Amino acid sequence: MNRVAVPVEDLRGWGEQILQAVQIPAGDAALTMDSLLDAEMSGLESHGVMRLKTYVDRVERGLISPQPNIQIHESGAVARVDGGDGLGQVVMARTLDFCLEQAKTRGL
């Protein structure tokens, strides 16, 4: 297989444009591309840029929601997350933000 060298910033920009073309908000597209490029540059190609086509296909088929209704239900120190069929990177980031805020307010 022939490989083509593409500057990371070009690839990031193209990927963000592709995701935004299927109604992924700009911030979520940037977050997703950061994750894909991090995996790619770490040698984990199976979790890298090759996932982009699958994500787009799944959004177009209605399997991934481009603007998910992420719901976090808390009960004491436990939280249950419904990712609303969103991209995993987006759901994870919102969940992490919630957990960090909870840790601050609960003194953990």
C-alpha cells in the first residue's frame, strides 16, 4: 500500500470540514479530530483518521447523532450517562467535565 504524507494541520482542517458537513458542531468536530490525530500519531491507526469515514457513514445513516442530547443523571457519588448516540469523544469530554466539576464541589 502506498502512503501519502499530509501535514497534520491540513488533515485536521479537512477532517473538521468533513465532520461539519454532516452537521457536527465546530467544537465537537475539532475535539473529534484531535482524538483521531492523537491516535494516528501514536501509532494506533485503527483508532485514528481511518475512523472518519465510519463516523460520517453512521451519522448519515442516523446511527450517530451529530448534536446529541447528552444526559447525565447523578445520585450521590454515582453518575449515569446517556450519550444520546453521540460521538464517543464528545460524550466522554462532556462526562469528564461533569466529573471534574463534581469533584471540585464535593471536595474529592
